[in-house]
Amino acid sequence: MALEKRTRVEIFLPIRTDTTVYRTVTEWLAEELALARGGSTLTTPFTELYRSTSDMSVVRDTIHVLFCDFDLDSDDSAHRAELLAYLKDIRLLLMEILSEEDVWITYHSVIRIL
């Protein structure tokens, strides 16, 4: 049995209905990842609870998780540096365009069975 090591990236995107920018950015990023990395998946909405860092209140949010498997090994230092630079740029862009306090992006290794 053949195995392929990849890195799964998950981007947690808020859903807002009061402005079209969220939908536009989500659709753009999903398509960008599909074209650049061979595919992406956007989940159905989830409800998230978190504590705001600005006023210490509990915030209820509805989010999509957009995920994509990158054809690289995050245990390799050169691959990890490339990945982190790319994800940092995406995170800062999303925070600026969406005017969010924070945007969560995670990554972890996955093994695909071929």
C-alpha cells in the first residue's frame, strides 16, 4: 500500500449576512485554493463560542471551515517555512478585508492512502 504525506490547512471563516464581502472572500479563497492546490472543501456552517479579547464577553459566531491539503511535508523545515509565510499572508489579508479581531488558521500532517 502506497502512502502520501500532505499537510492539511484549515481556515475558520465567519459567516456574516449583513455584508457581501464575507461571501465574496470565502468564495474567492475556496477557488484560489482549489486552483493553486488541486482542491478545497468548505464545510456547512458551525456555531462557535469564544471569548472576545476586547471586552471579555462570550461571542456566538457562525463559521465555515475551509480546508485544503497541501502537497508538502510540514516536518520538513523548508516546506514549513514556505507554508507559514503563505498562511501568515492569507491570515493578515483576511483580518484586514473582513475587519476581524482574529482569523484562525491551523495545519497538521495527514497521510493519504493511495
